[in-house]
Amino acid sequence: MPDSLTPPAPGLRVLLDRASVPPKTMREPAPSPADLETAVSAALRAPDHGGLRPWRFVFVEGAARHALGDLFVASALRRAPDTPPEHLEIERAKPLRAPLVVVAGASIRYDRPGVPPWEQEASAAAGAMNFLNAIDAMGYAAFWASSETLRDPVAKVALGFRETDTMLGWIYVGTAPADRPHPQRPGPEGFYRHWQPGPGA
């Protein structure tokens, strides 16, 4: 068993140092196409019960971010037609906060009763986390956000997902500022415990 005082291996150090970077502080450049392929390759290493490969990523960059902002506005209006204009402008501007917005999703199969949808979504979410870790390890910045638009079936289809798919989050990606966040993390104590069977178990 490794000595608890031994410094972590470089790969583990990357995981321990990872932190979300607020999108409004991100700047150009976004990762290169090769770097994005590497990040997706990392996503494909997530556990995958049944070998269903549910991981899906949609890259939105450049002028397409304006169209995504329009999609956010249309979705907000479908949910609440009386949404104040100032709130709609906040929605419209969200995709412009970072050079790249990645839509993380799960392609769900319903013909495999041994692998329920929640397991497929969990695998896709694990893949999205691997994607974030890879982006961070390459020196870029990432932030995983959610919103009600993720549950909008019209928006889902507009982004190229099937009606049966699930959208899991908006991952904002760019280059971190020089003073990127280094938040204080809690120690592991209190987040795990050892189980012992009770009498008669």
C-alpha cells in the first residue's frame, strides 16, 4: 500500500488540482481540434455497462454560439412567455462567455433491460467528467453548467439529439486567466465510511 506521505503521481496531481473556472473569465484560444479529440478519447474510457457507448458531445463555437443564445431565449419563452427582456438578454449572452460551449449528452438505449437508462446516463456523465479532467490536464479551463433548457425537447432536437437522448450539461471551455481559481477543498474525512455487517447478516 502506498505511503500516505508519498507525493501523488503526476496524473493524480492533475485530478487533485482540478477546479472549475468561471466562464466569464475565460478567453481565447479554445482547445485545438486535436486536443478536443484527445478529451473525447478520455471520455470514452468511462465505465460502460453493456458496451452501449452512450457518450455524445456537440461542439458549439464561433458564430454558432449566437444561434445557441437564440435557442436559450426561445426555450425560456416556451417555459415562461412573460420572462422579462433583461432576463432574456442574460440567456442570449450565456454562450458568448467562453470560446467554446460543449453540449454533453447521453444516447439512451431502451432495448437493453439489463442496462437501465440511469446507468447509461451515469456512464455518459462519467465520460463528461473525464472530458473535463482532460481539458484541465491540457492547461485549458472548463466549467460544467446546467439549465432548464437541458430538459427542453425542442432544444434537444435542435441540437441534433434524438428525442430519446438526454442532455446532461453545458461545458464552457477556453483558456484560463493567469489567476485561475484554486479553491480550498475539504479533506476526505466525512465523505466515506467503512461498512461492517450487523448481527445476523
